[in-house]
Amino acid sequence: MIIGSVIVDFAVNNYSEPTIPLTVISVIFAGPFEETIFFGIPFYLTGNNLVTLAGGIVWASLHILNTPNVQISSLAYLSWLFVTPSIFASLRTWISGKGWFAIIAHSIWNLIFFVAGCTNGEFACHVFNQKDFLIDIAYVSTSIVFILLTYFLYLRYENKMVSRSIK
């Protein structure tokens, strides 16, 4: 990330890492949302590690868009560089059958960095979205839906594995 930071600073004049509004709710529920949609669901739908890796690559790549406006000079390059190594931790956790650990670890990781950024004054410290509470409801409800979907896909996957081992 340090080398990438130097390259970004060199390539993009007056670059500063952008931020999007964050809340405790958004950072905690990003863990279940992102882990299930980009790792758990692809893995339990296909059982294919490469498909799950592709989901992780898409997940990491989307972090470059953690910006209020999409322009080459204001993309979140450092955020992308920061999360890219995490692809492999999440991938390994999901394919080892410990996906629930990945969800919890992701949420805790996000919360730690939120608190660090909040206390350093990088962004405002809010528990919930003060302008539009419906955004937080959307975070929570979609996370719950994706967790349930992942759980049902997990049960289906496990039943397939048990059926294969019986034969």
C-alpha cells in the first residue's frame, strides 16, 4: 500500500483519498453484506473456488468507487490497495467452511477502522445516518436477507456434500 500510495501521489496531482459518509450502522453491516454477496453466495451456489475468487476480485475492485464522484483524479485508490490482500483471507475462510467468522471479522475490522478515522477527525462520528434513516434500514435489512440466503445455500451445499459422501 505504501508503494501504491507513492505511485498514486506521483500519477495524480494533488491527490487526497476521498471518503464517503460512514456511520456505525453502515460499517458494521457492510461486513455481512459484502462477505455474503461476494464470497458466501458465489461459493455456496457453485462450490467453485475460482468463482468465489472472482467474487472477491469484484468486491475489492468496487472499493475504488468509495468516493462521492467518479473521476480518475478522485477514485479511492488507497482503499482499493488496502482491501485487495483481504480477498485471500476471506476466500480461504469461506472455502474452509468458516464463512461466519469472515462476516464477524469483517464487521469488527470495519468498526476498528471507523473508530480510528472518527477519533482522528478524518470523518464525522455518527451511529446512524442523520439525514436519511432509511439508508440504515436498507443496510440492516439487506444484510439480514443476504445472511439468510447464504445460510439456506449453505444448508443446500452441505446436503449435497453429505449425499456425495454416502454414494
